[in-house]
Amino acid sequence: MKPNSEKNDSVNNDKTDIQRLCEGKLVYRNSKLCMTKDLGLHGNMFGGKMMALLDEVASIFASEICDTPRIVTKKIEEVIFNRPVKVGQIIKIYCGIERIGNTSLTLNIEARVYNVYTEQESLVCSTRMMFVKIDNEGNPIPISEKIKTKFEKRVPNETV
């Protein structure tokens, strides 16, 4: 999965997050500082910690999109780790909507390290995650048409 958001897009752009999401772009969601408690055997952030961070941030994002806290993780596709995260580095998580189905929502997720001195970001890992909207008993329930319409993908200057 290639990054499809521009550097600092969420800061330097007058568009709203909803507009960016409808254009298929990623939006900034959360940051975390890598600390010694996050490190694995080789002095890098443990992959399991990163996956837990991605799942937490993405599930909150999915809940906000679907207007309900009743969202569960159904599937995490291949997580591609491109570079290690070292202690003291800032990790930024970006999310984007790939697809809204009948009961599920598929998101594109990226984690990037952020350099405070240069404002440069480097891709750490990326994945796709699927979440399902559920009722009180844990059964899948439909995502409303209102939500689907609100986040329909719109390509600028597209003719139908």
C-alpha cells in the first residue's frame, strides 16, 4: 500500500477530514512516543506493540465513522514493516477509508515516524483492517446509508 496523503496534508490544507477521506486520502489520527517499555529484543519497537497501537487507533476511527462504539476488529491484513522505530521517536498514525460495506468498514492504516527538526515523515508500516458494526449481542448489523453517503469516494473532476 503506497502512502496517498501529502506531507502535512492535514495541517496545510483547508479541506476538512471528510473531504480528504472522500478523495481517498489518509487523515492524521494519533501520535505516540516510543518508550523503553515498547522495545523488543533488538532495541526496536516490538511489532506486537505497533500492531496493538494500529488496532486501537483504527477501531476508534471506525467508531467515529460509523457513529457507534459497537465496532469490532474482523480482519487485519498483512502488516508490512518497512523500518524500525527507536526509543524517543514520535510515531504518527494515519487512517483512510477504503470501503464501506453492508456491515463492515475497511480502512487503510499507516504508521510513520516524525522528525521534529525536519518535519519529515518516514513510513514505518502499513496495513488494511476490517471492522464490523455489531448489536448488543455481537451480531453484525448494517451500517446506515447516511454514513455510506457521507463518506462516498469522490474523485475531483470525475465525470459520470
